[in-house]
Amino acid sequence: MALSSVPADPGVVVEPEGEAAPWSPLELRDILEAAVAYGASDVHIRAGSPPLVRVAGQLWPLDVPPFTGDDTAALVQAALPTDHDRLAFASEHECDFALSADDIGRFRGNAYRARGDAAMVLRHVKEKIPSFEELGLPPLVHELALRPSGLVLVCGPTGSGKTTTLAAMIDAINDERRCHILTIEDPIEFLHHDKMAAISQRELHTDTLQFARALRSGMRQDPDVILIGEIRDVDTMRTALQAAETGHLVLATLHARTVIDAVNRVIDIFPLGEQRQARASIAESLQGVLCQHLVLSARTPGRVVIVEAAITTPRVREAIIDPEKTGTLQDIVSEGEFYGMKTFEQDAVRLVLSGDITVEEAEKVVGRSADLHVALRRAGYRT
């Protein structure tokens, strides 16, 4: 199965070895095999379109006829792994799930309806857990992973690699600590195997019904480290803070763009009457925040991560507690190089100067492009 168009950079596509298997629009396995062979990160299946695969951040159609609504309905049903998932999709018209295909790999999926027809997006989850160096993450992330207790937040938009970063953090702990790691995920993506640590992975709807409930129950399962796939509500946030305050290391993802956005988002989860106490609890428990975005690499067909990172120093703690000072967090992060902190702008300048990314890609992440250009000129960059 080929791509219907030749990408501008032929190096982006890895040609499958041998001849492609005969293709049927109702066989999900063939589509997944083609996607993996091309090195795609995601597969989009919708009525009225051929399958689309995301290679190096761009969507390319496979060279097959467009799907009908019956085609997509059959593919979605074939992908949903449990009766619970199929019932959820039938009643709610959307469903998160995990799919494991023998000899192909694992996929994180979301099934939904578009214009009345079934559709889905499948993300390929690599079997090998990459190291911090392979991901391009700063040493601060390794340091945060090995903290004995507290709360660490990994933030960014959908598709920014948050889950992969958390997997690398869990793998680092697994390599270096004799402890019990409990993960609560929706769905499980990376499979971890015991090394020095004992790892219990629980999946929402399969092993537990709610994040908050699984977290409360998990406190009685003798964990040292707790991973929460995503903080979505105040109950989960409260329990995560309680766990962090009682000597556990809690790792969690949050949809937030920057460090200051992450802090404000956590505070705003709480009702207005609880926010003063919440600020004190967050300042006490929070160990660090990592925000990340992926942009196209200027050197290879892949993508590069740009990060903003903060750890909770006394100045950061004071800015969290005092609403009048929370707005200074960006300045505190930019001045915290001694502690390993950095802003998106600072990391983008580093990557542009090293030739890893273009200025245009950096502008997609940095809030104000004018400030980026000033910082580049100060650093000696000339076009």
C-alpha cells in the first residue's frame, strides 16, 4: 500500500520491505502494517477519504479508494477491543481505547462520529521506551523523576509527547529504585516490565472505573510512585496532592501550554473558596513542571521537542502562594538557569543556533515572535 503523493522530502517516507499484502478496505491490519512501515505516528480513518497517515508531522493519504460509511463502521468495530468500548461508542458516540495488533504494535485510539459516520484516529505507540537523551529532554527531567516525593506535572497540547516523557521517567525510576510504581492510565500505552521496581499498571474502564477512585484505592496498595495519566477534575487533583503530601512521588499530565498556565490551571480546578488553601498545598507539594511542544527538525525527517521547565525554588513557591506574584513566574523561570530552568524562548534560541530547527518552527511555539528575534540577535544569530 503506497502513499498517493510523493512527499516534498523523499527521506520522510521509509519504503516497506517486499511487496505489500493484498488490501481490503475492511481489513484494519493491512492499514496498520502500512502505517508502521512508513513510520507514521498516527492513522486517520474517516468516511469519504482514504486512510491518512501522519509522517513527520504531516498527513498523507494512502493510495486506496475513499472509505464509505459502512467501511469505517466495520473498521471501528474491529478496532474496539472490549464490549465496554463498543457499548460506550454506541451510547456516547466517542471512546478512548488501546489496541494491540500481533506483530505490528500497540496503538492508542479514539473512535468518534463525524457527519453521522464512524471515524477514528489511531496513534502508534513504540514498543521501546526512549531515553531522555533520545527524546532531547534536559537533565532536569531525570532529576525530577528521581525525587522521593512530591508532584511533577508534564504539560503540553495533544500530540506533544507527554505520555512518552512520562514513560521515560517511569523507566528511569524502574532502572534505579527498588520501589512500587502504580500507574493509572486511559488507556495503557507503554508496557513496563519489572526491573528494580515492581510496576502495577491499571487501565481506566478495564481495571478501574475512575481516576480519583483508583487513586484513593491506590494509596492502600503501598505505592512509592504514582502515575496519573491525566488530571481532569478536582477530586483527582485533591487526591494527587494528598498523595504527594504524604510521601509519594506523583507524576501526572495536564493540558497546559506554559509553566504559568499549568499553575493557574491547577489552581482554577478548585472552587473559588478553596483556592487560597489550594495555593499553599500546591506550593508545598509541587516539585516541577515540564511543558513541551514538538516541531519539525531542520536536520532529519523527524521532530524535535522544545521545552519549558521549572522546579519549585523558594521564589517559585512564593509566586504560587501569592496571587499578586503568580504573574512573575515567567520571569522567575527565565532567570533560573542555575537550577536547570528554561523558557520556551530560551530553548528555541538554543535549537535555532545549533541548526536543529528553523526560526519559522520556533515561532510556532514562542508566544511573541518579536521577542524571539530580539533574543536571537542578542545571541549572535544572523540570517
